[in-house]
Amino acid sequence: MKILIVDDDKEIVELLSIYSANEEYDVVKAYDGDQALEQLSNHPDIDVIILDIMMPGKDGISVVKELRNRHMEIPILLLSAKSTDMDKITGLTTGADDYVTKPFNPLEVMARVKSLLRRSRSHDQDANVIEVGPLIIDKTSHIVQTIEGVEIKLTALEFGILFLLASNPNTVFSADEIFERVWQQEAVVSAKTVMVHVSHLRDKIGEATNGDKVISTVWGVGYKIVSPNHA
């Protein structure tokens, strides 16, 4: 695991670096917001950030906003000498995941980091497993099964179509879009090819689920899977 520690107080950075190394984390250091963003560009494999709020130049809140605007979901633990509820709310609503006030116990900071990493790993695992209607779709293992545990044998292309639609519920994809994303080729004569594969996919799902309709056709447009919450 790699941790980025950002604080303009070098003693705090060194202290947290020692405790992080004791937990066998690889440590990357920065001393202001601009350095933090630069280190993130140089180390895209960073797993968690400890980030001070009050720093010269680009402060911690600005860094959080920029990362979230870039859709970077790295867990962020904020550090601040400010301890009022409004300061905490500002930090968390901006996109940070947790908050510790100074002075702090380094052991508590490490405990919070471990908690963030556990939550992050759990989220990543959940993102690879989608439940839609009567189906459970596992991207990692390429296994599709019903909620009763009946496995549905799909080809790689059938799985690709199903996972694409299930990952984007209520979104209509044209045959060309499906072909380009799943086949990863430029769509030339794709409509009939996609239609045949969708037909086979529906047959297999229907056979395993006693005819449950999972994939809907939007005539003249394409295909979609309707989220149960929006059916």
C-alpha cells in the first residue's frame, strides 16, 4: 500500500511517515497542495492520502475539490487545527472521507487510515459485482448466476453485452455503441450481429429465470436494462 502524506509542517510529515513505515506502507511526501497534486501525477498507484487543510498556496480543501472534480476516488483523511463542527462538515462535504483534528495521536491516524483502506477495498470488490433483477454478474470471474445460484453459461461477447448494460442501468445503447464497446472495433455492419447476440443472451437468461425479462428493446434506438428502482 502507498500513502501520500501532505502537510506544511515537516515534523508532522516525518512523524506520520515513521508510523506509516511501521505499518509497511510505502510513503510519498508533499508539503503543500501543488506538490500533492504533482506527487499524485507521479505516483498514480497511491492508495490513500493524509492531507492537511491549512497550508500556504493551494490548501487541502482545494486539493480535495480538484481530485473529486477529476473523479479520483482515492480515500482522503483530512488533518486540521480547526475543530469546529462547521469545519468538519466543510471538509467532508467537499469530498474527504474522514477528519482528524490536531493535536492528534499518530496511532489514531493509522487506525483511521486502515479503516479507509478496508472500505476502499470493499467498494472496489462491490464495483465488480452487479445485481440486476434476478441476476448476479461478477466481472472478475465472468460468472453470471441467478439469485438462486443457477449459473448461466455465456460467451465472452454475451457477457460483455450484459455487463455493459447492467453497469449503466436505464441507459439506452444503440447497436453501434454496443458493437464498438464490446467488440472494440469500429461499427460497420453491427446491428444484425448485436441483435443475434442479444437474442441468444435473452434466451439463456430466460431459460435460467423462468422467462424473466432483463434486457429491454427500445424500438428504433437500441437496448437497455431497467433498474428495478425505475421500472
